[in-house]
Amino acid sequence: MTSQAVLPPPLAPGWLAAAPPLLPPAMRHWLFRPGALTAGLRQVGHVRLRVLAEYSDGAPPDEARAMRIAPGSPVWVREVLMSVDGVDSVPARSLTPLTASHGAWQGMRRLSTRPLADMLYHDRTVIRSPFACRRLASPVPFHATALQALHAGRQDPEAVRVWARRSVFWRMGQPLLVAECFLPGFWNLTAGRAAPPLQPHQRTPGAR
């Protein structure tokens, strides 16, 4: 896994290249924490991953722009929810062009309950863009994934501000867009704790 400074963050209306300074330091840390996210979560507690859905769809404009493909292009979508010590904490949504899901990113279809890091982290041909972040709102496709997790946790979506991050991985010229957000339960779980330090192997930009 390598990074390239020439890659831009996957910006679109509402997405930011830096976290607003008014956000608490812990939120700014996790929104732009490099390396494999699952590795960081495992420093907090026991991580369990559940697959919410896997399906083909047409790329929404917001996500198509991030992947540099035409809106409506066929894509393969994978949505998961990671819990930490039994607390629903991080929903994630990943998508790639449908042809790439049978080619450069075919491993995405075989992950089952394993994290994307198992497919990405040790592959030196993969490069990753910088992060973009935003507060989720209904026009963003990922918002529906977060709402599903909030409803499952019996949390009122209207009373919750959920911040998300996303980046794009590239392999053989094919994009894989990965978006993750942090639910209120995660912030409650980590409240008062220092952010876990990056291990040496996590300093190279990695994946969920």
C-alpha cells in the first residue's frame, strides 16, 4: 500500500479536505487517522463485522464523481457494520465499478465477514487518496447506511450528528471508494480515552 500526493481527496458538495477546527480533537483524529481502521478499532476493543448488504446498483452522482466515473454507471456495493465490544460503532460503504468487481477488485466479492484491510493492506500496487469528511445528510448515499445502523441501535436520527470520512483506493487504474462513519456509541465508548497510538505498520496509508 502506498500513497501519492498527486491524488486529490474525493471531494463533492459538502465534503471537506480537512476537519472543521470546532470538532473535538478525538473526532478530528479518527476522521483522518491513517492506516487500517480495523487495526485502530482493535486497540479500543473486540471488533466484530457484520455484512448489511451486497448488491449491484447505478453509481449516484456524489459517489460517481469521487470515482471519476459517469453517474449511473453499474457498480458493486458492499455495506457493513463494525461493532466494538458489542457496541455498534462504524458503518462502512464500499463500491467499485461492476466490471472491476470481476477484475482488479474481484476480492471484494469474497470477503464475507473479513475487513477490506485483508484485501488491501499488504498490496503494494494499491494507492490511496487523501481523506475527505463531512456531516452526513440525506442527499449523500452513505446517509441511508448510517440511518439503518442508527435505527437498529434505537437512536433518533434527527437528534444525532454523524460525521463520515471517505477515500478512494486505486488498483490497475480502477477505483474503490470506501466511506466510513462513527456512530454516537463509538464516541461514548472512547470518551475520556487517549486516541490509540499508530503502530509502526499502521503508518503507511491503509484501509478498513
